[in-house]
Amino acid sequence: MESFPPYLSITFMLTTFVCVGILFYAIKKTVFDTIAAKIVIFSIGFWLLFTAVLARGGFYEATGTMPPRVFLFGVLPANLLIISLFVFARRSFIEDLPLKGLTIMHIIRIPVEIVLLWLFQEKWIPQAMTFEGWNFDIVSGITAPIVYFLAFRGETVNKPLLIIWNAVALILLAIIVTTAVLAFPSPVQQIAFDQPNRAVMYFPLIWLPAIVVPIVLFAHLASLWKLATGRDG
């Protein structure tokens, strides 16, 4: 089984835990007593352990399947949970989450992008997946505290700023996700054949598509929903 340098693995694991911790803190402060909150907390805890065990056992290394195992047993369940929350728990869960927490959470994209750069240097992913290539997602992380300060410094929330920022950051997220999918060694690979996106098949980087990206995606969608419906607390 292949492994990453210790500094890389530790940095990414800590980043994942901080990402999960910010979400759990936001839940605890607002919607902790709801059934949806209990399901989310249990699901994330279980998914952290389950995907780690599968990755450590080499399960995701079989890349010839369609759809790829990383998608079927990593990405898909997390995104189905997000869809379920929007279908069944918009009012009881999503609309009561704190907009401030959902905004500041995106600072974790800074260490994620640093880890991606290290992965490229270690030949685990293509340059296109870093900020030296086509990935400008680090801008979302750098601007998150600035947007946080500007949007919440007055008595009223600066909704136009938050809507524009979340929309642009969502586009940047979509770009890197699309690049990662096209560079993944599978039947759908279209780019980076000389240095494909292999990192997510292994622990702890499996947590990037299975945990971190879905949480970031959820934070954007939940924020935009709250802003669109006037639940911008």
C-alpha cells in the first residue's frame, strides 16, 4: 500500500477535523436538538471511519469499475445526504444554521489548497488541480474572513455581497471538482494521463471528496438558500 509523507497526511487530517468541527459547532449552537442534526452528526462520524477503513484496505484502488468506487462509495452517499436535507429538513435544520458559521468555514480551503500543491510536488495529482494550474479555489479561502468581516460588521447582513461571493466560490469549487474527475484514472479520464489524480484513492485523502468537499458544497448551498428565503441569521 502506498502512503503519503507524514507532514502531508497530518496536515490534511487536521484540516478535515477542523472542517467537521466547525460544522458540528454550528449545529450545536443552533439545531442540535433536531432529528436532522443527529443524523448528520452520526453520518459524518460513520463516513469518516467507513471510508478510512475502505481506503486502508485498498478498496478504492480498483479504478476499472464504472462508476468508479471513489464515486459510488465515497462521493455519492455524502451528496445524497445533502439532497435529503434540502428535501426533508429545510426548515428544521438548514434555515436555522448560522450564516456566520457557514461563511467562516471556507477558510479551510487554504490548507486544502496547500495540501494539493504538496500532492502535485509528490506526483500524486496533476498540476491542473493546484493554484499553479486551473484551480483558483484558494481565493475562496483567502477571501472568506474578509467577506465575513464586511458582511456582518453592521446591524444588517450584507446579502448582495454574500450572494455574489457564495456564487463565485461555488463556481470555483465546480471547476476543481470537474478537473479532479477528468484527471481521475478511470474510464472517464480525459486529462493528466502522465500524472493522474491518484491521491483520493488512499487514506486520508479519500476524505477530500467524501467529507471536505461535500461539507463545503453544503455550506454554499445552505447559505444561498438562507439568503434567498430571508433566513439570513
